Amino acid sequence: MYNLNMPTPILDQQELDQLDILITRYNKLIKPTSLSKLGENVNSKIPSSVKAISNNIKSTVSEQEIYLQTMKIIGDSFKTLEEQASKYSASEEYIIDKIRNIDFDVQNLDEICMLRSYKIAHVVNTHKKKDVALAFVEGGTTGIAGFVGIPFNLALSTFLYFRAVQSVAMFYGFDVKNNPAELIIASEVFGNALSPRSSHNELGGNIDKMMLITRDSILHDTAKKTWADIASRSSIPILLAQIRALANKSAQRAVEKAGGKGLESIVFKGTFEQIGRKLALKSVQRAIPVISAGIGAFLDTTQMKKVIEFADIFYHKRYILEKKHRINLLLESKDS
């Protein structure tokens, strides 16, 4: 038997209690956002002369053109985006270093499933300050360019959000770098984070359902059944299995489409095609260099916080619900 510090019990009471805490956080997240209220407040304080300038700019270039320019940047200059983002993206080594010594000397992402979820969440909460600070710098820097900086800002900021979701996934032990299905799930979580509860595909819909699972739901499912029975009949494991199956199917298509190109660029471009037109294009103030740097930094920071919060809720909850399954897989792989 492979020697690991098996958690006893697999899920302690504090982990089960997290399910209801996460529901509260999720419900708060999907309420009308402070971001939209912020936009209204900022807009009301902009001098009429400044609004006139921005309206003249908007009359010459449409949101559709901004979207198309952004898609062109993603298609033609993904390597540049990747180079910029890679300076700040979390590597597996970084993740392991931050997670190590919570309970035992974790050697790889697979072993993270042996830890307590709330201890991992503490590490994620510490790390997210780095991503938020990055969004502030990125938003301010590209915001200085005003209107002409919007397409590149939209491409880079969205890609940074995408990478931030991947980092959260890896902290909870889900390998988005080497498992295409996990990259697909992360991309769907990322899309939902930017537009909660607006999914129009089966995978996104299942993610929404998973976000609403409470502690009482899992206790009800386990009350009168063995784990083997739950695995074959219970609604929660079936939902999780369906998420993985749909992701695997999408991953196979993405791998075939990618060919010799990078899989991440294909997945990111496909996700942006679905959500790009729906993204609020950073507020009209970006078209005005005098004030756009500050507004851009603030809006990108707010958006990054929202994305990380959504990702943390999803992966924390998924970690709890799949913990026993993942431990079993880990032990089987070490014994074989």
C-alpha cells in the first residue's frame, strides 16, 4: 500500500460545513454586481464635455469593431499574450511549493486531494492578492492608451482572468496543464465567472447545478447508501461524472482541432468567441487617456476579484464532492 497520510474522516465536519458557506458566497456573487452600479456612479460624475469627446469616438468605431480587433489579436498575437501572461502565471512547481507542508510533504498535484479543503482555500486566498495586483497594473498600463488600447487590453485582461482560473484549479489539485479535459472545465468556469448563470451549453449548465449543491444535499445522498451505491445511483456523483464526460468529449474535439498548434490558444479563442460580445467593454472612460488609466485599473481589478471568487467557489466545492473518488484513484495508481 502506498504510504500517504490518509485523512480521517475523509471529509470532516468543517469541510461539510463549507458547502453551505460556499452557497452563500455564490448567491452573493450572482446578485446584480457592484460593477454595474459603479459604472453608473462613475458615469454620472463625468463632465459633459468629456462625455461629448467619448461619444464622438464611439460614433466612429463600434463595439463590433472592437470585438473583431480583439479576436484578431488573439488569433495573430497569442504568443505575445502568452509571453506577457507567463511572467505571472502559476506553475506546478509554484503551486506545490505553496501547498507543501499543510499536512504532509505534497509531491505532486494528485496528492493534494489528501488535504483539508479549507486549508487549501487559505493558500488560494493568499495567492489571489498577486493576481488582483497584476490586474491593477495591467488595467492601468493598457488604459493609458485610451481608446486604441481597448482591444489589446480586452485580449490581455481576459487571458489573465483565464490563467487565474487555471491557477485556482491547480491549487485544488486539478491538472489543467496536462489534462485537456481539465482545461476545458476551467475554460467553462472562466466563461461562467464572467457571466454567471447565463450558460447555453450542457457543460456550463451542469457547472451551475454543481454550484448550488448544499451540505444537506450530500448528507441526504449518503445517509442510507454505501459509497458504491452512491457512485452508481446518487444524483451528485452522476452530475460530477457527467461534467467530466462532457469535458472529455469537448477536449477530444479541441485536441483534433488544435493539431500542431497550442491547445490553450484554441480553447481560449473558442471561449472568447462565445463571451466576447457580451463582455462590458471596460466603460467609455477608456477612450479618454486623461482618466482611463485609473478607471481601467479599477475595473480590471474588480473583474479579477469576481473571476477568482467564482473559480474558488467552484473548485473548492468540487474538491469536497470528489475528494473520496480522487483519493481512491490515487491509491489505485500507487498500488498498481
